[in-house]
Amino acid sequence: MRIDHLAVKNFKNFISLSVDFEPGVNLFVGTNGSGKTSILEAINVAVGGFFYPLRNSKYQRAIYFDEIRIADRVRTPEATVAARSKDIPGAGWSRTMRSESKANDSKGNAPLAAFSKHYFDEYFQDPADRHIAPLIAYYSTQRLFKDSNVSEKQKYDAAAGRMNGYLLCLKETSIKTVLEDWLFNAIVRRASKYANEIDDTDVILENVEHAVKDVLSYALGVPEDQKLRIYPDPDFDNQLFVRYDSEHDLPLEYYSDGFRNMIYLIIDLVWRASQLNPWLPLANFNQVTGVVTIDEIDLHLHPRWQAKAIAVLQRLFPGVQFFITTHSPTVVANFQNGTLYVISGNCIERSNTEYFGRQINNVLRNILGAADRHKPTQDRLDRLFNLILEKRKDEYTTEYNLLVELLGKDDIDIQKATALIDMQDILNQ
């Protein structure tokens, strides 16, 4: 399952938009209000057609009435999202929300609905079936703080089987409580069994633990042989603890927002992929395909995490198509093996420039359109360089000393100015 082409009309702030996507990671940048989140929401609508035959709100993602574009204080007649995939036979599928009826027209979903109906009927009904189910999930900016109100029946619906991996997968809220409850029960269950009583729950739990350990090892440099523990502590109302060394043995809620954000994201993804394919060990996750959308992957992350966030996902899920937004130049400067898109003025363009390995300042200026230094300070630096080039020594010496006091001698522009001044002194000898 993947999205190769997306077209929208009168959807949120877009009048009309058409764009081709690539497998792997598709990364979107743009200013606030440019439409990055709207692109993700449109992709969610397109992917939501996969669940149309199920007729269940736990999985659906329709176009909402308030997503129909408003022009000149009047709501347009309808909003449409259309998509194509090389994995789905036919010319594509679409969904339309009409202003007058306030109803979704899903007739355009027929090609995808036929494909997915066969998929669910043939592959999900037989417990012994081993077809790999696609991973589908959306992570909004609310993922850390807005938890879904999930009923007990939804949490542990044994009859749903593998379908539990799609629980509320396209909703903007998280299922943090579901994950914590599941982990608690899985850990308790494992501790109470004999070693040879291995079942799907144990495989899923091991996948989660190994994934978290891999992330900590890769992103934070935690030694791979370090014993990681994820466990509920009865002395603290069964809060979920994460321990990866003697100094880090705390409830997950005590860690920073950025740390929790990344760990919950990984746990959720691995849990879903494992629920959908409960026989599959983490080492074979390269077989998993699917579509995952993540809004602001840099949310609350320290730059050290930002630099490796996308690479972590690529390591765990190389076959999944990711659609990710970011405001972070650190994310862009460390992004490789994917496609970068710039959104501006109701348009989206694929960047033909490779920004991997570039300086953060370069990304700020050329991709994010932001100044890399406070403008009055930059004006003073520009004046300093002009004074040096014009050989006005008394003036540039005064300005240089003032800027050194302000910025320090290790500032890159101060170092350049120092080198120019030294060169002037040598030439004047």
C-alpha cells in the first residue's frame, strides 16, 4: 500500500493541487499556514478509503465539513481528494464532501474498496494466514497530549484479531492509554508463564522492547549490550518505567516531552505493525509496507534527536512510505534517501537540491526562508566586512572589538573577520 499521486480541490486552504510522491520518506517544509498539515490530512483521507468496506468509525477518515475551502466568506460547493497507487488496480479513487448535503460521496472509492474488500475477506479471516498487512497510521501534533477516549471493548477486542493494529489509526489523538495498558498486561502475563509458553503477545512485546533499545542505541549512543527494561512498577500505581542505565530508571512520564514523544511514536508504530503481523519479528520488518503520516516530527525534540529522527524510522521500516512535516533545519540537513518538498503560496514543489550535510544556516536561508542571524547584528557584521575591505582600520578595529565582545571569538563570522584583518596586517608590512 502506498500513495503515488494526490490531487485535491477546495480542500482546506488549497484551491487545487496535484503532486506525485515517491516510495520511502517524503518530507514537507514550509512556513506556518502554508498547508503542510493539510497535505497530511488529504493523504489520510486518501488512505482512509482502504477501510471503506469495514463501515466502522474506528478506522474511517472522511472529509469533514469544515475542511471544505472558504472563499470570500462563502464555503465552496464541495471538496475533493483523489489519489492513485501503483499497488491498486485502476485509474485511482476519490472522495468528495458536498456543502449542501454535508455528506461524503464515496462512489469514487470503488477501485480501492474492491481491492481492500478482497484483502480483508481473504487475508484477515484466516488466523493461519501469513500475508503481510500494511502499516497505516497518523501522528498529529496532539499525539503526546491528547489521548483518545477508548472504551474497554475497543481496547481488548479479541474478535478483532489483527485489526487491532488499525485501531483509531487515522485519528489525530493518540492511543497512549491503550499502549500502556497493553504493555502492562503483556509484561505481567509474560512474567507469570513458563518459558516455553511463547505466543503472539510475547513476540509483540519483544519487538517493542528491541525497537526501543535500537532507537536508544542509535540516537543516544546507549551501548547495545545495555540491558533495557520497560516495566510497570506496582509501587508507583503501575506506572510504566523505562530503565536503560543506573541513572535512567524513571517513569516514562518523567522523561522530557521530546524523549517521550519519540519513544511513544516508536512503541506505537512497532505495536501496530506487530498486531497486524503478530508472527513477524522485528528483524523482518523490512517486509512491512504501508503509509504513515507524521506532523512536525521535530516536536519537542532536542537537536540531537532531530538529527536522527527520520533515520530511526528508515532503519525500522525501510519499506513503509512516510509523509512527514518539519520546521527544523536540523531535520532537513540530516535528511537523505528521500524526497524533499517545499510548500508555498498554494503550490508544492519538489526540491532538486540535496541538503544533506549542509550547514544549518544554509538550510535556514535557502529552504525555510528564515534569517540565520538577528538582522541588526547581521547589518553590523556586513558593515564590519565593508570597513575591512575599504581598509578603514580605525573604524573596523572599533567595530570588530565591539562585535567580539557581543558574539565571542568562536563565532564563525568573527573568525572570518579576524582572518581578513590578519591578512591586511601581513600585506601592509
